Amino acid sequence: PVDLSDYGKLSFEASGTGTLEVKLLKGDGTTYTTTVNLTAEAKTFTVLDTDFKNATNATTDFSSLKVINFNLLSEEGNVEAKQMSLSNVSFNKSNPLNFKFDINTSSNSIILYA
């Protein structure tokens, strides 16, 4: 297993048809999944480690990773023709900057609040 717990985001570019399931297999054998809806036009998706859930709806981090699967789901459980393009898969540090701000037009100033 690989410890990527220093990273909080998984990003990738994808296009295609239907629902893409992203599944993590952890070192202890448990799996955690999340889904994204694909479109014909390529889009960058960013999913947080906490977006992945197991069968009991518990979240996880990116520690002890063995496998990452990208699976196209069948809408009705039957064999279906699907298409997917996947690229630029990367783990990113989760260090969001969240600011609230006020714009004061009379003094032409912006006040940021962390």
C-alpha cells in the first residue's frame, strides 16, 4: 500500500457517457467509492478524500492505497455501449483558501476575511 494521506484531493480530466465510479481499494481490503457524471465534453473533476464512502457510509483518507479503479456503470445492469476518455490523474494537497469579502465602492477597497 501507498500512503498519500498528505493529499486531500484526487483530480482527473474525463469525458464520456454515463456515470463514472471511482473506487479506492485500501490495504486492509475495504473499498470506498464516489461517482461523477460524464459529459461528451472533457471536464476536470476534483474529488475530496472525504467524498469516498464505504458500504456503511464512512469516509476515508488516501492512506494505505492499493488500487484506484475507474469504472463505467451500467444504467440498468445490462451490457451497454459506453465511451470514456481519462487523463491527467493526480493527487493534490487540500489547502483551500476560503475568504469572505466586502467591497466598499465609496473608498474603492476590498476587505478580506479569512
